Amino acid sequence: MSSAPLAIEALAARLPAKARLIGVDLGTKTIGLALSDVERRVATPLGVVKRTRFAKDAEALSARIREFGAFALVVGLPLNMDGGAGPRAQATRAFLRNFARLDPTPVVLWDERLSTAAVQRALIANDVSRARRAAVVDQMAAAYILQGALDRLAGLAAASAG
């Protein structure tokens, strides 16, 4: 597979009938992870990888891909509110360029604007403590990103079937 990120439509065309996806929220301190079911209906928080150095971070991500037999990654792209790519988006793309040299897993970039804010609001609304929010926000953001992509894939499947 190409090392360049795929469009969601290109991934939809390549997906086998039953295959898991992993959602990734690539932060500066942690990498939040989420996992889909094999039917790709629901994204579930999977945990976080504490960032250390690239080689260890990449190996931890590859290990999760192998552990769950994931077909592809859906990686949140932190665009600016105006849609432009700032330093965080550039850092995400750089991580993925380097990761593609080590792992052939296909990648889709997913606009993650406001994902962390939406997750924080939901956790606050459910009266989750500040300490607990800090512990779960990255994996919840990964689930939010992945769920958005799963919903889009479902819409694409429905459109092609009907």
C-alpha cells in the first residue's frame, strides 16, 4: 500500500467485509487510541500510549495494530479553525510519514477540529472529575474521531448499495 494517507472513500473501496479500525488522537504527551468492532459500527476507547521517542511510540502503535488485527488507522488531523494546517497538523503528518516507513498499515486522516472540546464538554456534563477527565480524554477523543469516520463509512456503504 502507498505510504500516503488515503481518502476515506479510497479506504471504503479497500475494506474487507469484517475488519477493525483503530482511531488515533496523536497528542504531544500521549497517543489516544480507540478500536472499532469488526462490523465497524461502534468506536470504543482503547487506552493511551505515553509518548517517549518516535521509535518506541511507533512500536507501541504497531503492536496494537497487530494485537487487534486492525486493517487501517484513522488518525485525527488537528487543523486550525480556518481549515489551515498549523504546527500540530504538520507534526502529525511528519509522524505518519516516518511511521509509514516502519508499518504498511493504511492511514486515513480525519478532521479532528473540536473533538477534544466536545469530549471535555460531554465528560463535564456527566460530572466526571477533573482528574478522571485528564485520564480518559485522549482515548475518548480517539473514539470520537474514529466514530466520525465509521459514520462516514456507513454513509458511503449505504449510498453505494442504494
